[in-house]
Amino acid sequence: MDAQSLDRSEESLNQPERLIPPETLDPPDWSSVAALARRIVDDAVDHVGRARERPVWRPLPAEVEALFRAPVPEQPTPIEDVYALVKETVLAYPMGNIHPRFWSWYMGSGNFTGALGDFLAAIQGSNLGGGRHAAALTDQQVVGWLRDMIGFPETASGTLVSGGSVANLVGLTVARNAMAGIDLREEGVSALKEPLRFYASDQVHSCHRKAVETLGLGNKALRRIPTDSRYRIDLASLRAAIEEDRAIGFRPACVIGTAGTVNSGAVDDLAALAEIAAEQDLWLHVDGCIGALLSISPANAWRVKGIERADSVALDPHKWLHAPFEVGCALVRDRVKHRDAFAVSPEYLQGMSRGIASGEWLHEFGLQTSRGFAALKVWMALMEHGVAKFGRLIDQNIAQAAFLADLVRSHPPLELLTEPEINIVCFRYAPEGQSEERLKEINVEIMLRLQETGVAALSDTTIRGRHCLRAAICNHRTRLEDLNLLISEVLRLGSEVAPS
Ligand SMILES: *Cc1c(COP(=O)(O)O)cnc(C)c1O
């Protein structure tokens, strides 16, 4: 309707609905959506409860893939039909990571309460950019719980983000700005008097490269330090690199310790790194996306001793807390430095002493302005189970990895490539007399057949030049019988792919 055609008669002005006929996204009849919503919940319970009965993954038929190339719909479709389509396509062909035999890459296996939390968060609908409301308080409470779990002081700050990559970017941004020696936000990296140097082991996660590149420092600013026989950062090499850099006019700024590397689960000696950082006046950032939460596990907390001395820590509740994607967390010991790295207070986001804007502006601690309510799914699952249970589940996965390593050792021609430090097992099917190249071919084929038959999902990697299969057991649904099945299937597929 255009402005000219508006009926401005007195009669219309008294009946504004006639002037601008109302339209809304709400259903004409709430009882019909209630019935559908109940059906969706019933299906969801079934989907998660019976995950074990389905293949881990299955390939999408071409017709299904084609549906995802349909153009944006001009016309409406009844919501029942929309849901039927979602059920047949989206729900039917998942990645598989909620399945008990999914051990690829590194991710959590989700939990039903967390999914309800995501639903309720969307229903409640708040924007976590900040303000005085219950969702913002929930967010701050969850950050406080995570801070307490790793033994950070109560004065530390933190922010929930999309995941570990952004959590690391947040930590490294604060490190860069705090160690720059200039007003980096105002002057930019081109004003740096000496190039900054960051240090991490050669096993460091790829997101750190993205971070230093994004921060304008360049990939070369991240020095990869060799690792010892257990794939932990070599401390003597680290010291030597720092001294060498200082001598040629670089500015050593930050050591990144890894608590749980992706390749093999190695945990750097964090207490020693804290010593070196203190002695060399460097920022200590810990990438704890895998292992920061070892701190809550009864049997394995000792592995991350020293994490509480870091200046910043990145961790990932969507891994060992099994929150549905996404949620990561950056924690910073010095709240002022954290806020100083990001806070901007434009005229349209001023705080107030009363009303909605009288709460903390959470956007001042990171990159996003609008933020989702990821905290609720974490909050609900922690309330339901208690943190002690999550600690026991971490120990359970580590014990399962040891069990799997034992199975590998006792089943030639399987070969164990790394003694599992925590929950990651690197192994391969290695019949005698095969070249490295042929072994890679064999093991890639085994991995793909495992995925395509839907039996299990592993991924692969290469450690010190040797290709291998990799099982990362971050899964609260895995049972020992699943690992037995994995080994018998790898042996069976191995003899199929490489008959002796
Ligand atoms: C998973 C992981 C990341 C990246 O976290 P995302 O949540 O995937 O963004 C970073 N570092 C380590 C060690 C990881 O395992």
C-alpha cells in the first residue's frame, strides 16, 4: 500500500487497523502450533534417545542434496509441511557427533537438556549484548562458574563466544594490546616499535594462525617451538627462541600453552610456562579448548596444574561439557585489560542507573554487539548434573582411550602411534613391508569405509611424518563395547583393503 492510497478519513483514523492492516509472524491459532511443538519434542526425544540404533553418518542422496539448492520461497508453506521436510532432510542426515561411535576431529556429543536450553533461550529471546535482565545474569553466572572451575580469581573477567577459535582470538587480542607498549587501539600495528612475537608449540591449533593474521601481526609473528617426545612444547627451545628474538630486536609478547593438542592430546607443562612467562615478562595464554576442564576431573586435574596462573584462557563448553554447538569462553585474569581491549561506548549504547540499560554491557568484552543466550544450555546442564559428574565423564573418556590403546597394542597389525595422554588415540593398520605412502592409502580407505558403512567416525592426521587414524573420545555416550566394535571393524576392513 502506498502513502497516496491511505484512507485518511476521520473514520479510518479512529480505526487504525483499517489504515494499516496488521500482519504478524504469530500463528492465527496458537493451539495448532502447540500440537506441532509437542510432536516435535516427541520426535526429538526419539532422535536423541535412539541415536545408537542409527548409523553414525550416511551419505545424502542426490535428490536430498538438490532440495538444499531450491531458491528462496516467495509463497508460504504450512508449518506442518515445513517440519516434515526438516525431518526428512536435516534431521535424517546429521554429521553424526551425537552418536556414541563418533570420534572424529574434536567435538562434544551434545545433551538433551542443553538442546532444551537452546530452545528456551530462543523463546525467552533476550539479546546478550548486555543489560539488566535474567539472561544477562545467567551469562555472567556461567562465566563465573567456568572461571571457578579453572581456579581463576573472582576478579577475573570472561565472555561467552561462539567457540574456541573466537575465545583464543579474544585472549590473543588482549595479549597483543597489553604487551604492545603503545596505544595499539588508537595507533594500530604499523606504529609498533618492535614487531611482536608470540610462541606456541608446533602442535598449536590452526586457529592461532588465523588469530595472529587477523590481529595484523602476520603468521610469522607466531613462532612454532619444537616439541618433546610427548609432543609438549620444549622448554629449552622456547627459552632460546625468546632470547634470540630479543637479541635481534623483536618484542616477545606472549606464550601460548596448549592444554590438550588436537593431534595427540598433549598437555604442555603449564606450571613451567607460567614460570617462564613471569621470568621473561610475557603474557601467558592457555588454549584449553580440549583440556582446560581437566581441572574438574578427579583423576586428571593434576595434568593442568599451572593453568590458574595464566593471563588468559580459552575453553570450549561445546567439547567436554557437551553443550550443543555453539559456545566457547574466553577468560582474562585482568578485567581492566580485557575491557580495555574491546570497550567502545557509542551514544546509542549508554549505561543508565535504572532500567534495562543499568546492567553490565557484555559487548564490551568481545567483538560481538548482539550476542545469543548460549549460557542457558550450559547453565541448565550444570544445574541438572552438577559439575562433579562432568568431571567423572572426563575421567571416563580418558580411561576409555587407555582401553582403546590397549586393544590396539594387543591386535597386530595395528600400531599405536602415540601413547594417549588424555582421550586421543592415534593408531594405524600397519601390515609389514608397506611403504608410508601405501599405509596412508590403506588407512584413509579404512576410515572412509567406516564412515560410509555408518559403523564409526574417525578422522586422520599425520604426526611427525606418519599418517594415522585418530580417535578423539569426547563422548558421554561411548561404551567399551563400541571400542571393541571399532577395533574388530578396523581389522576386518584392513584385511579387505590390504589382503595379505
Ligand atoms: C577445538 C579447538 C579449537 C577451536 O575451537 P572451536 O570451538 O572449534 O572454534 C582450538 N584449539 C584447540 C586445542 C581445539 O581443540
